Amino acid sequence: MHISQPKNIPISFEVFPPKNDGEFETAFATLDKLGALKPAFISVTYGAGGSNSKKTVEIASYIQNRLQLPALAHITCVGSKKENLRDVLSSLKAAGVTRVLALRGDRPRDMTDEQYASRDFEHASDMIAYLKELEPELHIAAACYPEKHYECFSMQSDLGYLKLKQDMGAEDLISQMFFDNDYFYEFLEKARRRGITLPIHAGIMPVTSAGQLGTSISLSGATIPKAFADMIARYGDSPEDMRKAGIDYAVRQIIDLQQNGVDGIHIYTMNKPKMAAEIMEAIR
């Protein structure tokens, strides 16, 4: 891919709400530190089956109102009945949050087959259409998969679903994590050829411990390149060295993406403000 002229590329963060109500003060302190780094926006994940919807709203409200930064609240199809979705939207609207990330979401382990089969929205595109119907002014982001969704049988099929999200009203896209930028550049070219014109933010997951090579990475479907595997093999048993190497790997990915003029970079900061600060310092 040709290197384009440098442009002001937005950098955004992702956080998750606290598991317990008693942890909100700690969460707010973390958000204060992340907010001081001036990201373009901060997205907030959503508990599977709606278990954390109130917490997502509370964290998104803090970002929007206290930090004065755009908040992007995740909402998922799994476990979201229409009435539940209306309640969440109403709470977000009352908090001044006007941006959501519409996702299918992974099925919770404790969800029965009957509950799963009776969901109102099978795909994120179905939910996007309904959200636009409810709130035409709502800004809706959607997810995309540089190496295709792990359940989809082909990239062309996956791009078809992505185009449907755009047609239903999505306004920008955030990618799943990837560890080889070439996959992202190839995906971008295919998406543009398919008529997907939305801004696409590259999702970067800094891997700072060997233990992270578990559920999140295996579920992402991301290929582990040799350079990444070598890094884990070399530093995996030394927590501090692994942390430094993982941050350095993410920084090099981000700088390359910036040099290639991508639309945006979304860092999965995992509520780690110190790590986020080190990355921002290195790329700026």
C-alpha cells in the first residue's frame, strides 16, 4: 500500500464497565487518566445478555458529561429484546449519549437454547435498522473483521453482511483486532471494491502478557504472525519484558497504520491508563 500524506488520524480507546457496583470509583479514576490523553472518543463494552447495560450507561454518561468526550456505548443483539433496547436507548438519551456500537455479541455460557433462539435480532444489521427506526439521529457504528468473522464461510460473504450494515444505517466501522497490518490493508481494498465507503477504524490490541492469548484472541479469529509468536516465545515468561515488548509491537503497528493514512485507530486499552499513556507518548 502506498504511503499517503500524513493526516490527523483520530485515536480512540475502549474500556469495560466494572463488574461490581463497589468498583465505580476506581473505574472513574481510570477514566480520568484515559480522558487526560484526549482520545477522539471512548467506547464502553456491554455485558452479554444485557447484564451490564446499566453499568455501560453509567460509564458512558461519565465519559460524555464529566470528561466532555464523545462516548460510544456498545449494545448487543444477544439477550436484547426490543423493549430492553428501547429502555437502554432512553437511558443513553437522558445521559446525552448519542453514539452506539451495534454488535451481535457472543452467546453467554449460561444462556439456554430457548433464550438464544427467541432473540429479537439475529444479526447486527437487523438491530441497526431497528435503532434507526427508533432514533433516526442516533450515530451508529458497527464492527468489521479484517480476516472475516470466524463463523462466516468466506470473506465475500462477510463483506456482503458488512455492506448490509452500511445500507441499514451504520455510519462508521471499528475493526476486530489484528496483528499483521497487511491483513487490514487487504481488507480495506476489498471493502472499498465492494462499495463500503464508511470510515474504518483499525482495532489494535496491545498484548502485554502471554495470558492474553486466550479467549479474546482465539474468538477474534486473528492470525498470529511469526514475529508476534516469536515475541511471545522470547518474553512470555518475563512479565515486565513481555509488557514492554507487547507495547512496542502495538506502537509499531499504529505508526505503520498512521503512515498509511487509515481513517482511525481504536486501541483496546482494557482499562489500563498507564499502558495507554505509554502508547500515546510513543506514537506522538
